[in-house]
Amino acid sequence: MTLDYDLVVIGGTRPGIEAAITAAKLQARVALVQPPQQAVNAPPFYEGTGPLQTAELFDSPSILWGAPFPKDLSELARALAQSTQALASLGEERSPAVLASLGIDVIAEAGEFICIPQLTLDVKTRRLISRHYLLAPSFRSAIPDIPGLATTGYLTRETFHHFTQGTLPNSIAIIGSDPNGIELAQILVRLGIAITLITSAPQILPKEDPEAAQLIQAQLEADGILVLTDSPVMAVKSSQGKKIVQTENRAIACDEIFIACGFQSNIDGLNLENVGVKFYRTPLGQRVQLNAKLQTTNPRIYGCGNLAGGYPLVNVARHEAEIAVKNALFFSRHRVNYGGIPWAFQTYPEIARVGLTEPQAKARYDDVIVLRQYFKGIAGGRLQQETTGFCKVLVRKKGEILGAHILGPGASELIHSFALGMQNNLKVEAIATLPHIWPSLSEINQQTAQLWQEGRFKQNTFWQNLLDIWFNWRR
């Protein structure tokens, strides 16, 4: 079999681009394929694409990452435009010309797989024959199957920019508790819009630690947001100029509906079913089956990103892309490990996590110790007047770190210490004994870790008695 490439990457997302660059630097022959409407380095406002959709092409997990809450609609529009332009400027570093200079064939055409007479990717002008293929698609909002939703109309992350071009509605119902929806709720309620957040899950952020989710919900309610948990939406309809969201036990009238139920990968039209790639069905659509080596059920096709569900986070997708490239180019023996990968969301307070939640840890181990410190107890929190939130670390008796959850200012920066410890099998004592800068917010990491040392000392009666004897003798 004559091969054109060692690897063909399908998708101009940031993880896809970085996967292509990594393979090219290893002297592999690489092609990067992306449909024109999702092309690499697409202009910020090309026809049919708004700011948030362009941001999606660069895998931004947040609507306004790091930006302060806007005070009015015009300020929100400016913030959206600025975030889009910033992301677009980052894309210039990975323009088609730059990628071509690295030896990567950039093909801005749609393609589909065929398996006869051999597995190839057909694009408009030619067939791409490669030893392996890597799916690194962009994503779109997943739309739940709710009767009446399509005819009533709704907003998503991709179409939200239209909202900034008119007048503000008086009320919005957000269906789903994806972090993207929670962030949006906190933005809009500060613009004077009545917000109702509706989720069928027993808590908001159902994948996160219950204690962190409860604090976020308390903040949402303090902001004036009505939060309805355990409330699956049965139907949506229009009545007398209002949109009515019907749950099992109540009806919510609103001016607009926003869908925040997670994301779905853009893999339509690739003809994956006919080349042996299997899917599994979820309430929000089909997901690609991937094994621990990130192979689909066709071993020559790998995947990364949001293919199998979960949060569409760049750092997670990058890790997956790195594993997939190694397996595709060399021996397929590397396995993906999500245990030490941190993630964060731009809620208020900011939430970040690595590893297991408390229920997960206690279900797996019988010697879990929960360490907890609050931002109000450290100098940095007091000085910056950021006292809401906590650092929670789950460890085993001998100091193995199982998970960490930070809720508060700078959580997305602070979480990396615990992630590094977990990835390198460090005990929590390593963080406890590192002199952190005072009065930085990072001091909360050290103070939380030191609770493990204090607990060990209190339980070690032999050491306490020995110290008592020592000081009595010295006196």
C-alpha cells in the first residue's frame, strides 16, 4: 500500500493543530484537513459566524474568560468582540502559511472516509491515504430532545452574539447546568435580567464535588438567580408573547431560552459509520467509542477532544492528542490518564479541580482524609477582599493525593500545584513543606496541606510523649 501521509489530522482546532505540529516535528508526513467554514485562522467575523462561534474554533471553554462582569449590553458586546479578537490573534501564530513552513499540508476542504478499496479520506480534489487518522473536531452546543423547543426557538453559545445586537429581554430561562450556562447566568443577572436556571440533575455541576456545587448554587441564589434542580423539562411552548418552559411540577414564563446542556462534536458528514467506527447513544446524541489508547473501533482512526463526551477543555484535548500522536506514529502502547489533569471554569467564585471528588474517593478507598482551608483564613484573601471559597484536598492516610478542589479567586492558577503533585506521585507533605510566598493566594495550598501534618501529629501519641520527655529533661 502506497501511503501519502503518516498521519492525517481532521479538524483545525487548537489540539488538532498542535497534534499536526508535533507529528511534523517528529519528521512524519502530515496533513491537516478542515472544512472551509471551520478553517484554520478563520477571520473573527466572517459570514455566518459570530464571536462565540469563532471562539469555539479555538476551543475557548468560557464565554468571557477572565473578563470582569459587564455593566450593560454595550459593554458585554465590547467584551465579546475583544475576546474574539484576542483568540483570533492567537490563531495567527498557527496560520496556514506557518503550518506549511513546518511541512504540514493544510487542506481547507470537507472530506469523508471511504473503505473501498482501502481506507482513505476523500476531499474535494483528491484522496488522502494515510497510515493513521486523528479526529480533532470542533464542537457545538448539544440540543436536548424537548417537545416544542425547535418551534419555540432558543439561544446557544454559538448564536448568543445576536442577543447583543438588540434590546435586553426581561427574563431568560437557562436549560441545563453546564458551566457555560452558569457563567452566562451570572453575567446576565447583573444586567438586570431575571434568570431561571433549570437542570434535571440533583445538583448543578453534577460532575463536580457536591460541596463545591452547593457553594456555587448558594452564590447563584445570592445573585438573585432562581435555581431549579431535579426539574427535567417536559415541553416548551409559546403563549401570549412569552415562552413557557414546563417542568414536572411548574411552568416558567420567560422572554428567551438559552440551552446549556453540554457539547457535541462536529463530525457529521465524515461517513464514520461505514468505515467501522462505532458510536454509543446518549440523551444528547451519539458519542464515538474510544479505548484507553484513544483508538476508535477502527484501529487506524484515533480521536481526541469532545468525541466521547465530557467538558470541551483545551488542556484535556491536548493531552489526548499527544497520546494519540504517539500511538499513531509509533507503537500503540500509551494510555490516556485523566487523573492528574486539572480543569477550571469561570464561574464566580471560580472553580477548579483535579482528581477525584469526595464521594468518588470514599467509594474507592477506606482511609480518605478530607483537608479543608478557607480563603478568609489567609492573608492574601483578606488583603484582596476575596474571602469566599475554600481549598479542599482529598488524601489517603499516608499522604497520597487523590483529588483537590479549589473554589475562589485564582482557582485556575492555584490548582496546578496539586496536579503536579499527583502526576509525579508526590505526597501532600511536599506541598506542605514548600515555603509559599506571603501574602499570595497560593498560601492556601500550603495551609491546606499542613492540616495533614497536624493530623498525623495529633494521632502519633508516641511522638508526643517523646517530645514531652525531651523538653522536660531539657528544662
